[in-house]
Amino acid sequence: MKIHFPLLALVLVLFSCTNSGDPEAVAADTKPPEKQKFFPVTSYLKGEIYNLKKSGINPLKYTSVNNHTDSAWLKVEELDAAFREFLEPEIDSLNLVTLFTEKSFLDQSLNAITLTYDPSAQLPDTMKLKHWDVYIDPDANTIKRVYMVKEISETRSLQLTWVNNQWCKITTIVIDETGISKIEKEEKITWDF
């Protein structure tokens, strides 16, 4: 190993010195940055909703407010309305690349490739979407989970956690007059019985 390290260092030094300083050579060596390609989260969610409708299963919705939980069957006709807030804006590689950046890494604690999307600059006031993550199973190459945050107002935000082919949870968080965040409501919709 001791012999390989100096040899590697020498190769790197020689490689870095091959540029003659000629401006045309420098221009030829530089490539334009690749355009970001975002995972199409909206298409994924619409596909999940479509599959749920076609399965013939009515999901069970648990609504928790102030430590009290009620449950009710969700009709197929109510699915679009239940998820509407998270289907806009369209998340794909065409419309949000100027506003958000993608970072990806392998999270070994979750055994997932994580794609994290955060604003690249100040977002327009009309943009409610603030952040989202996509978790991919590296072994099966399938989506494990999607997480999204939308700010509805200065004191209210929504969080969506969607677990592939199992359930989703919409959490409403409010900031009270003292500035403390608290969960106002949780709605868990499950279809994997």
C-alpha cells in the first residue's frame, strides 16, 4: 500500500499539469453543468392514488385531534380531495429546478437512497411547497417513502408522509401565539390491511 500511494500521487500531479494554460484547451475541458433531474413525485403520488382506486379497497382514515381519534372509511370518490393539497405544484424536472436543488446520499441507518429537495434561493410568496424527500430502497430499486412539507400560512403547515403501498399521514402543525409549534391534527389513511 505504501508503494501505491506515492505512485497515485505522482499520477495525479502529472494529470493536473497536462493543461498547457491555452485558453482554448481550458474551454474544451470544461463542460456545462448538467441540468438537474428531479424525481417525479407528483406522478408517483397520482399513480399510487390510481392504483388505490383500481384496487377496490376503501381506505380507513383515522383523524386525531386533541388526543381523540375517530375513524371512518374513505370512499374512492373522496381520494382526490383528500390528497389534493400535495398534488400541486407539479414536482418534476421541468418547473421547479430553478427554485429547488437536489441532494442525494445513501442513508445506511434507513437502508435507503435519500433524495432531499430544498430551496436554492428565496421562494416566491405564492410557493407553498417548502421541502420534500424521497426514500428509495437500493436493493429493490423501489420507492419506500415520500415526505413533503407545505406552508399554508405563517402559522400553519402540512406534512405528508407516504409509505409505498401501505398508508399515508397528513399532519397539520400550527404555531401558537407564544411561537410554539404543536400538532393540531393528524390524518392517517391506511389501505394495507
